[in-house]
Amino acid sequence: MALELQSVTLTLHGTPLIRSFNVGIINGEVVTLMGPSGSGKSALMSMIAGDLEAPFSATGRILLDGEDVSHILPERRRIGRLFQDDLLFPHMTVGENLLFGMPRGDKAARLARMQQALEDAGLAGFAPRAPHTLSGGQRARVALMRAMVAEPRAMLLDEPFNKLDAELRGVIRGFVFDHLRERGIPCLMVTHDRADAPAGGRVLRLMDGEVRDD
């Protein structure tokens, strides 16, 4: 499995929130996690990313391609995240936002990769634009490409389509899933809307501290 959680537990103020569970996600697969608000879904995502903070605590192992990354710094895990808000830096251009997320290297190569990412997103020529001039769908695509150019080993989606209208939601959902599948990136997605889950994809449900197949 490309992303694997082994015996993962989550507590809040010492009280069990998620009891021990295991899940493995293969390259290019999107697994959906559903459950009521306050059940620990977003805290679980923070645990996987490496930035879980008190009063939450967690135990268990997080493996990426067989490597245990449970105790290494978040930036070294190379796990991408998308949230409800796109979190683009308002003081940077679209192109600068993408370059910020990109690994260091040859300047010309980085610029070429940034332009290619925008072209792939149907946003060729948007590099000098300010984020506030973009539509919601355009911002969502830029946020995804910024995450992708960081070369993530896995991706976490935390209600990323929640603020989009119904028609745009379907378009952006397909855009995101296609890019994850084409690049072979394993993904865990949290959502309240079952329609967000990829057709035929696995859905897990978190209820009363237990994670089960839905």
C-alpha cells in the first residue's frame, strides 16, 4: 500500500475519539472518510500530515511506500493537503503561489514547470494574475496545482469542494480525481457529502469512535 495507517488511535483530552483502526490506500486511489462533525476526521488528517496539536493526541504508524513517517517533521513527509478554503497567498501572483510550493532547483526549469501546471489546469497565461481576480473554480484549480508541484507522496482532502456550487463542484471534483489518478497519488478525503466520493471508490464511516466500511 502506498499510504497505510496502522493501529491509529486519536484522543481528545485523554478521552478516546477514534479507536484503533487500519487502512491502506494504493497509488491513485481516493478513499473517502465520512462521519458527523466533531467525530475527529479533521484531527485525523492533521495527525497524518504531522501537525496535530494539543489537546489532541494520537498513536499508531503512518507509512508511505513502506517508510514509517510517523515521527518525522511535516515538511519532510511530503503529504499534500487541500481544504475548504484554497489558502492562496493574496500578496503573491498565481505564478508565485505555484513557485512557492515547488521544490528548489534550476530557475528556468521551475518557471517552465509552473507554466505547464497552469496549462494543465486550463489557466495558461494566468501566472501574473492576483488570486482575488480569479473565480472560485479557478482558485480551486490553482490550489490543486500548487499542491501537485510540491511533488506529494500522498494527498489529504478536507472538504475541498464544500464551498463550490453544485455544477462547479462536479467539474472540480473530476479535475482533482483525474490528476491524482494520473499521477498515482494515494488520497484520503474527508467529506459530509457522499456524492463527493469517486464512483466505485471505497467509503469509510466514522461513528462512535469506530471506522468501518460504509
